[in-house]
Amino acid sequence: MNSLPLFFQENLDRPEDLVVASEETRRHVVTVLRMQVGESILLTDGKGLEVEAEITKADKKTLELKKRKSTRHDPPVQQIILAISLLKNATRFEWMLEKATEIGITAFYPLLAERTERQHFRGERLRQILISASMQSGRFHFPVLHEPISLTSLVDIDFSGNKYIAHCMQGEKQVLRRQEGNQTLLIGPEGDFSPTELDMALAKGFQPVTLGNTRLRTETAGMVGAVLMCT
């Protein structure tokens, strides 16, 4: 892996050789890292494009870069999707998104179940968290964050590959583990899915799974599920 620091840059595939970095990138490169003209950083658009760029101007107002080398990364062969209930505590949900991104989840569906405690969905803030986590872990394809969706609508989506639902009710369950091909995991709110919701998901082909021997908080279940599917 290239040791140069990685930053997000929109519209990176434009033909121009010169790039004016965002204020956030400028602040980090110039003020925090104290990088100078002539040094290089990596840029990505989160859609697979990696560009090595040389700093041509770095001051208190502007960071200008010249593209030197571009690489196009193939998208992940395996899609690993986490559909997880929104939480009343937004901080816990944000923490889960950050860590699950670093682990390798490729798409998130914020889920609205019967027992979900509603919160204001701050989509732009959550997307910024995904961008930061992706750069931290060196990902050139950022995960997709979908808009909140009801369980009724989600189970009708034609997901390919293995489909799982983690729940706390009695019944036969398999242990969740990494499989070949795409994987989708449903995780409910603190009060779990209702029996009606579970029956609906099972009828749509979701297989019941266990995440271990203890009862987990929703965000912890998301983390455990991500680890078991991705590693």
C-alpha cells in the first residue's frame, strides 16, 4: 500500500491537470502535516480512482496540486451489505458506521423497524463519516449510504447472494460467518424485530443467524456482524 496520505476530492476524473483541494484537505495538508511544495499526496473520488498529485502551491488560503499518476481500482468483487436499525443515540450509530466501514462493509441501509426509536437522519454528516473512515482504511471505493427504509420495503429488494437476519427470539439459527458471494445482514433495534417482522423476513428468504451467546446492543451487533462477514 502506498504510504502517502490519502484525501477525498470530488470530480477527480475531470481532464484538467491542476486540482484545487477543498479547505478541509488544505487545512490538514498545510497546517497539520506541514507539507511543502514539491511533496506528493494521494487523492480519490471514492469511486475507484486514485491519483498521485504533487503540491504546487500551499499557503493559508489555497492548496493547488498537479496530477502525476492515475490508477483505476476495480470495485469490490463481494458486496457485503448491512441493514441496521437507526438508533435514538446518534453518536452510537455514527461510531458503528465508522468502524464497519473500516472493516469492509460496502453498503448501509438505515432501517426503520416497528420498534425503531426515530431520530433525525443527518445524511450529509454520516456520509462525511464514511468518507473519513474510508480514507483512514485506504479504501478507494467508498460504501454507499442509502436513505432510511422500512423493513417492509427492504425485504422486497432483490438482494443477490446470502441474506441473513439476526434476532434474539428462540428458534434454530446458524452461526454467521464469511461466505463466498454477496451477503446481506439485517439487524433490528434495541427491542429486536417483532415476531411479525421476523416472519416477513423469513418468508422473503432471509436466514436466521446468531452473532454469539450474549445479547448485544444494536451498534455492537452491527460491528460483530461486519467482522464475521468481512474477515
